[in-house]
Amino acid sequence: MKREEDKDQLQKEVKVWSELRHNNIAHFYGANFTTEPYFIVSESVETMNAYIVREKPEPKRVYQLMFQAAAGLRYLHSHNIVHGDLNGRNIGINQHGVAMLTLVSESSFVEEESGALQWGAPEFDKKRPTFAADVFSLGMCVIAAINGTEYPWCYCKHIDIRKCYEARGIPERRPHCMSEDQWRPLKRILEFQPYDRPDLDHVLEILASFASDGDGNTQLKGKGQEAANDGEDTTLVQAEKRDVMEHNDSAAWQKMQSWEFVQQELSSPTT
């Protein structure tokens, strides 16, 4: 951080983070802004970028993780909070394999304007961060994760991306492991105009259908919102989860965090 104003802004972000409670938001433990070196202590997670490089997961698994990240973002938006800096380094994977958002990444301590251009919406330079800009950045995270690359448009020079945005377009290249049927809805998330992008409820439905890999699409469609709308919980089994936590059953808790359990609950008939 080069300016005192940067530290003040970071302290505000940390205060917001400390008040959040959600399965897909990394837990905040504390911070030091009194003397250098400044630091933040949060739940230990591996960055999405590092996880993808190390594990080389199948596309279905990538979409499962991005669904979880989108649920965390939906929670922020439901509390009128714009993330404003969503990228592959502040989506983390915890020890149970669950995707979580952090509200502050190492890029907050180091100026990295060229990298921000890869993730930010076209309007990001001109306006304050918005919900629609977060949706665009989430789409960028999907592309980078499914490609297994550090940046979404790694084949583009930064000046070419800027020129493309100035021409009111976006760089387009369908990821090789993404079908045309998947690319079409993802392109909607990456629309140039903010008002043309879907809201996060729709994005959750899109990612849920991708993650199901053709199994149970009918049941999953329309339930992405239900999975994320509970706020503090992203599954539909809050009572069971409370019981597991009260009895300190770590094995059952890990099972409940798994995608198979979430998918089973989402696919069950509603009453």
C-alpha cells in the first residue's frame, strides 16, 4: 500500500468482512494496521488459481466450485455489498474442498493495474464498482478456471483488451472444453452493457446446470436461487446442519459440504 488512503479503505473492507457469516465466505479472524508489516488473518484457503494448476479438476468439478463462489457473491449482494475486486486469487478452496470468497486479496497490498484489466468489467474504469460488474468478473473467473490459466484472456495483450472495450466489445474465444450450449449463456454474463447481464439468481441456475453435467437439470433449474437465498446457509438443510455442528460430528460435516450432498438436496422434491 502506497498511500494512507489505501490503508483506510482496506480497513473499511476488513470491517465489513468481519461481520459476514456464510459457508462460502472465508472466515475472518483479525488484522494488524498499527505497525508495518500490515497483515490480515483469515481462514486458510488455497487460491482457485493454485488449486486448478495443482489438481487439474474435470470441468464438472470446476463448475461446482464456481457455483459455490457465486453463492457467496449472492450473499454479499443480498446484504447490499459489492465485492469490487473479484478474481482468481480471492476465490479460495478450503481444506474440505469448498469454494469461498475472500474480500481482500494480496493484490490489495500490491498495485496491479494490468491484472485488474483482465478481470474487471468494461465500465470498471469509469464508474464505482457495481453488482453488474461483479457478475462480469465472476464470468471472467469461470473462464480462467475452466481454461486452467492464471488470467481469463491470457492470450490477449492488455492493450488489446482495452482497445476491444473501447470498441464496445469483449474478447471472445470459447474455452476448448466448453460446449457451444454452455458458451451461449456464459456470454450473456459477459455482455458489454451492464444492464444486459443476468442477475446472480440466474447465474446460479446456469452454473448449477453446468455442474450437473446433464444429470438432473430439470430439478436443478430454478433451485440455484433457493440454494443461495438462505443467507447464512447455501444448502436446504439448515436444521440438519445445526444438529451436526452441535454434536461436533466432523465426518458428517465434511459430507454435508460435499457437492454430492448439496446436489441431492437440491434435486429432492420441494414441499
